[in-house]
Amino acid sequence: MSTSIQNLSSYDPFADTGEDSDLKVSGYIHIRVQQRNGRKTLTSVQGLPAEVDQKRVLKAFKKEFACNGTVVQDEDLGEVIQLQGDHRVKIVQFLTENKIVSKDKVKIHGF
């Protein structure tokens, strides 16, 4: 009998595959929604171009959508804008109407 059985060879499916799986995908703006407690949600926007001032965009978001928000510094993702409430569709409309980014460069995640 042969002692080398293929099924018993160790294989780690989560091992590094050699691909660079960086969270930052250049060129795209990611809009995500997260469930907080109860009906409360949090919308986060990441990947805005470097020439865009995050604080000015946040101030415009807060005035336009009548919500509160903040800019959070993340070590992996850089600066992320967080808004209270689900404003995914409104953010896409705002960014395209003000010619900050084209609609094909925006990815919406969640629910």
C-alpha cells in the first residue's frame, strides 16, 4: 500500500497566493453602509481623489443631506468620510452633479 495519500497533504486555502490583495483599489470611490443599533445606519465614503479637500466635501455633505458626519483617519484606507444615515444614492448624485467623479468610478456596497 502506498503511504502518500493526496487528501492528507496540508493545504492552506487562506495562505498568501502571491497576489497583492490591497484594500485600496486605485481609481474607485467606495460607498458603504453599515448597520449600527436598531434602525441607525452609517455611510462611509473612501477613495476620493487627493486633490479634493475632504473637510470641504464633508461640510457640503452635511449641509446638503441634513446629517452629521466626520472624517476618520484609517491606517489601511486613508481618510474616510462617515455620515449618519443611509445616503448612498444621494452621495453618488452629489459627486456626479458637482463633477468630482464620474458615475462609473463609484462602487456602492451594502444591503
